[in-house]
Amino acid sequence: MEIFVSIIIGVLTMCAVYLVLSRSLLRIIIGTALFSHAAHLLVLTTAGLKTGAAPVLVDGVTEFTDPLPQALVLTAIVISFGVTAFFLVLAYRTYQELSTDNMEEMKGTESYD
Amino acid sequence: MSLLHLAILLPLLAAPFIPFLFRGMKQIHTGWFVLIVPVVLVTYFAGFIPITSAGDVVTETIAWMPSLGINFTAYVDGLSLLFALLITGIGALVVLYSIYYLNKDKESLGHFYVYLLMFMSAMLGVVLSDNMIVMYMFWELTSISSFLLIGYWYEKERSRYGAQKSMLLTVFGGLSMLGGIVLLESMIGSYSIRDMIANSDVIAESPFFLVAMILILLGAFTKSAQFPFHIWLPDAMEAPTPVSAYLHSATMVKAGLYLVARMSPVFQESSVWLWTIAGVGMFTMFWGSFNAVKQTDLKGILAFSTVSQLGLIMSLLGLGAAALHYDGMDDNIFMVATIAAIFHLINHATFKGSLFMMAGIVDHETGTRDIRKLGGLMTVMPITFTIAVIGSLSMAGLPPFNGFLSKEMFLKATTKVFSADFFALDTIGILLPVIAFVGSVFTFIYSIMLFTRTFMGKAKFDQLPKKPHEAPIGMLISPAILALLVVGLGFFPNVLSNSLIKPAVESIYPTLVAQGQEVDVHIYFWHGLTPELFMTIGVVLLGSLLFWQMGKWMGIYNRIPHRLTLNGMYDGTLVWSNKAAYRFKDNYMTGFIRSYLIYIFVFLSGMMLFSIWWFDMYQFSFENLAEIAPYEYVLGAVVMLGALAILFMKSRLPSIILLGVVGYGVALFFVFFGAPDLALTQLVIETVSVALFLLVFYHMPDISKKEVRMRFKVGNAIVAVLVGTTVTLLSFMALTNKSLTSISEYYKENVYELAAGKNMVNVVLVDFRGFDTLFEIVVLGIAAFGIYTMIKFRTTRRTKGEGEHEAKQQTRQ
């Protein structure tokens, strides 16, 4: 299972990197969203998968999955949402001001010296 | 904290009050308050004279960073006391002079005196610190305060240029010196100068001996404006004249001399030491005096003359090292070089200080320092004229002034090379008296120029910006005191012999003193018909002849094209390095975010893959892995295909939907992994995200219609595959190496006892790691604020076209 998920993580990261390197602002944001999915899966996978029941105390269950990575990922999911939302509004405002979402057109032409 | 430390830091402690005094007491010149500091200090340090002349030293230590061997150890011996007295004594006179020089209503005196006091502390720190690192710290502080003072009139372009030049050169030297200090410490394991002197035999055997010596000398040579680093000093003349008199002739530029004198016991056994210092010093002496003659600015002449005189003292310190090798006679003739160095150091401070103040007075009262415009001021400024004559003749080395005495000793020291039979002094060394003679001739010429061109000759008062008149009495006090010292020391040089010069010389020759050699300081006016007397007579005759025939040989100065002068090279280097830096920067700072991200990704992958290879981590073992259900394969395939499909989507709507597919797929994985909380959060967040994406997408209507063709980029693809592979390998590595047990055992055991909760993830979030959650909320809050500001506050004024666009959008909403 872990090997399979690792490969999924690799594919997600690969797509994320390719998207982040593209010119369109929207594709860049989609890329960062994919990035966070990959990172969340990575944190969970490195801790080991399916090592027990869900980490909720129930009578008769002694083996649980590791709760700590889950807590970390939970925080991360919320923060990545915040970042994505910020990013999206930034893109929206940029588009309003500059009428483009092409990163190469946004580059300033003058050098600062 | 002893009184001695307090004395070093007193100016720095007084500095914060100066701006308030300047603001609060407008009617009193701030300088009067500042004057108290050097006056108190000079009396305090004068109290040490009996101690050092008895051959004793005073040491006080404050532990600063003992574990690193860095302690603020103040150390007073003959040499440091001499400098401390110069710093505070000249400092008092300069502050007094500045009260009349700087107008309290026009100048920002608050800044000026803060910088000056900062310098005073720094300089005292340099000469009184025993720990080299502390000394280095103060050393750089003098560079910084000098920079600030040169740039005091910062609205002038020349001031900024001069300030930058001095900063670049002296800080370059300072950093070299730091390298030397670190090397020395690595040899003996201590930063203390006294330890270095005590272990000089260990240092001499080190393979890094020469490197350390050259690095230390670079510091000394840049600070003391030795050739070829002297070029900063003439440009430093843009500073107000009190600063030039204080920093750039009497004290700061002598820090290099102090360093050489102080480090002499460590290095002076080496022939390289003697030859480098004597050679560089002697050439600087010639070059400075040669260039001084062509200057037309009074302060320019004085600047090059300072360069020349510093070279003279430097060469004497170098020659003085020969005293260690000389055992020809009972009377150690090379010791005279060091005695002359110390004596000339004092004399130079007196006559050059008075000359600088004279130049300042002329500038102040006539409005110009250009000797082509000046002339005939003798009648209107008789007192200034007298001071100028005394100072100039002393500098030229004429009797009965103190300059004559030390100059004679200098010539004597150079002629002694004939009787030395080591280090090739009796062969190549013959050049030394020749260069000394030529340098002295030029010194004579510019000294004569200095007062004849300014005060004698035809008066051209109509060409002057101001109507000239004698300076106010307060302005004349300081130069007059210095001029009196010039005459007084000329007649009674031996008042200093045992009180100041002897202890200072003794601290340069600790080994000789230990052997029982007597440092015999007796300075005579008349010492018979010696070679040096004939040399002086020759200097006067040849100098007068050349001065008389000046018009005929001045042409030689125009022979060197500007590009090849040192200044030309400095400017060229500055321009070139600026351009090269920009060109280099423009190569990689393209302005495209894509380039920067590629650097980050490639570097990350490169580092990872390199470490995996370097630490032999590429053997993966997979044990105890979880089993995998068939439907999980399907889900994984959906997630991967969804992500890959985004890459090939031409329009935006499908890619947003595909992103949603991936997100929900990940949420399902969380369910399989036994993480219900995650799955729930992910589902909610994913829904909101997709909604947000669509909303923004909706607000970018123009773009949605355009089908932007996304070309496949091979370069990006390679980087993407590389990073993807790296992350997968990273995950494999994490599976292989499970050497540590998870810290979450603690949470599992205590979740109910300590937090009375059954859902571990929740308890961890709100209880055990509550701060994480708190800051998570903070991050969300910041994001929310950011979004709100971006939407609500718009500072850019929009043009008509954009306004219509806005209106169109609003109607659509």
C-alpha cells in the first residue's frame, strides 16, 4: 500500500511542479493545490498506513493509527485552504488591475538600477 | 566595570545626550558640552604617566564572551597611553576649534558631535584593548565614524564619493586584518596581544606566519593610507576641517602605525616585516610628498603631506626592527629609528594639527582654499600667518622646531643601513637614504608653498568670495596652542623623553628590555657635523632651487594619463564591478517567477538525490507494509489520472473540476487510512475550494472565452519528473528507516487521563498542541484580512477604460 501511495504522491508532485511552472496564474494556483494534496499524503504515508483502527478510544480496541500526523495534516489542510483562497483573490485582483493572467506579461520590463 | 573601561566608553555614553542638548539649548553652542568629555579624559589619562614611565602597566578585564576567549581587557602601557593622550588631547583642541568653526544655527551639530564622540570612544578602544577581537570591533567603528564624518555634508557629491571610498578601502583592510587575527589565534589559542608577544616563537614557526603578517599589515596600510591605498585620504578632505585635523591627520590614520608598533614584538624577527614596512613606508613618503606639490587645494596639500609623513613614520617603525638583529656596538643604533618614529608621531600631530586648523581658518575667512586665488593674506591675518610659518617650517624639517629634530633622527636612521650586515640592508638598503632624501626635498617644497602661496605674494582680495579678515580669537586658541608646542618641543624635546617616548619604545621592544638593554632617549639639537646634517642642508639647497624654478618642471605631473593613476584604477574597478555584478545578476534574476521556481526545484532535487547517493541510502527495504485492496487501486488510478489530465486541459472549467476529483479522491484515501477527521475536513474544504475557484473563474470572464494554447514544455516536464521522482524516493526512504519510535505513544496513553477526550486527533489539536491550532487560526485571520484589504481598498487610480470594465462587471453581478 505504502509503495502505491508513494507513487501517487510522486505523480501528484510531478503534475503540481509542471503546473506551477506554467504561465497561467490559474494553473499555478491549481498546481499549489495539488502540491498540498501530495504533501498531506506524504506525511500520512511516512508514518505508516493502516497500522490500526481510527484513533478514537473505543472499548476493546488497542491498536490505533498514529494520531500525530493526522493532527498535523488537519492543520495543514486548513492552512492550505487559506493560502489557496488568498491566492485566488490575488489572481482575481491582478486580473482586474492588469487584464491578464499571464505571468510573462506581468513581468516588469525595466531593470531597477 | 573599572574606571578605565568607563573612560574608554565615556564618549559613547555621553553621545545620546548630545542631540537633546542641541535641540534644547539653542543659545549655547553644543560643542561646549562636548568639550567636557575630552578634557576630563585627558586629565584622567595624564594620571597614568607616572605609572608607565616607571615601566609598569595597568590591566583591567571584564568578561564578555569568556567561552570564546573574548574579553574586554583594557591594557595601558607606554604605547597605548601615548595614543590615548593624543586622542583626548588633540580631541579637546579640535572640539574647541569646532565651536568657532561650525555655525550653531546652520549646521546639524547634533549629528556632528555624536559621530565625533563615537569616534573618540572607538579610537580609545583600539589603542587600549588587549584582546584583538575587541580591538577589531573598535577598529571598524573608527571606519564607520570616519565614513559618517566625511559624509557629514552629504548633500555634496564629492563628500559622498570620499566617504564611500574611505569606507571601501579601510573596511577591506579591516576584514583582512580580521583574517590575520583569526590565523594568529589558531596558532597560539588566544586573542590576547600579550599572549601573542609571549608566544612569538610559536607564531614564527607556523606555516601561516607570512599570511597572517601580510593580512595584519593590509589592515595597517589601508588605515594609515600607505601606498597604494593612500588614495582615500585626499578625498576624505571633504569632511569639515576639524574632522580632517582630528581623524585624518592626528589620530585615526595613526591607528595603522599603532598596530604596526603593537605587533612589532610578534613579527619583527622576520626580514619580510622589516623590508615590507620600511619599503612601503619609504615609497609612500616619497609618493605623498611628490604629489603634494602639484595640489592647488590647501587641504589637498595637507592630505598628501599627511600620507607622506605617515609613510615616514611607518618606514621608521620598519627600520626599528633591525635593532633586534644588531649587536655591533653597545649603543644600539637602530633603536633610534623607533625613538624617532614615536617622537615624530607626536610632532606630526602638533604641526599638522595646527596647519589643518590654519587651512580651516583661511577657508572660513576667505571662502576658498585654492592657492591659485589666495595670496598676500599676511597683512590681514598676521596670527594665522605666524601659525602657518611655524607649522610649515617644522614640517619641512628646519630648526629650531620639533620637526627638525625628528627629521634629523629619521635621516640618521636611514644612513645607518650602511653599517648593517644583514637582510641585504647594506646593498639594496642604500636606496633608503636616497628615497628619504628625495622625499624630503619635495616635503621642503610643499611646506614652503603652503605659506608663501597663501600669505605672501600679490594680494588678490577681489577674487575671493569673502572679504578676508583675521579669525575670531576662539578659533585661534587651538592652533596657537599646537604651534606653541611645536616651538616648545623644539627647544625642550627631552621633557617627553622619559615620560612618554621611553615607555612607548620599551613596549615595542619587550625582548630587548628583558635582556637588560637600556632604551636611551636623548634628543640633541646639535650633534656634530654628521651625515644627516649635511643631508638637511642639501635638502634645503636643492628644495629652494626647485621651488624657485618650479614652473620649469611642473610638466612632469601631466605625464601620467588619468586612466593609469591609482584613482583612475579605483574608479574603473568600481564601475566595472558594478557592471559585472549587474550583468551576472541579470543572468539569473530574469524577473520570471518560473526561473526562480526552477532554481528552487532543481536545487531541492539535486540536494536530495546527492545526499541519497552520498550517504548510501538507495537500498530500500519494505517490510510490514499494509495490504492493499483492489478498490484502492482504482481510487489511486483515478487520482493519478485526474492530476495528469489537468495538464492537458486547454480551458479552465474542466481543470477546476478535475482538481475537485483529485481532492475528493484524497479525502476517500483518508477514509481508508483510518483518518475520519481528515476525510471530513478535506471534503468540506474541497467543496469550498472548488466553489471559490469557480467564483473567481466567473469573475474573469474575458479570459474564459479565449482558448489559450498550452504548449508542452520539455524543460518544465524534465524538472517536474525529477521532483516527482525525488519525492517518491524520499517517501521510500522514510519507509525504510524507522529507527525512532513515534512520540505519539504519549498521546495515545494520556489522551483520556490528561485531556478526558476520546478522539485523539481532536485532543492533540486543541489540547496537547493547542498553540499549533492557535497559530493556524492566526494564519487564517491574516489571509482573511489580506483578502478583505485586496477587495475593499484600492489605491490605484483607474483610467477611463478600466472604470468601464469595472462597471460592466458590477452590472453582471
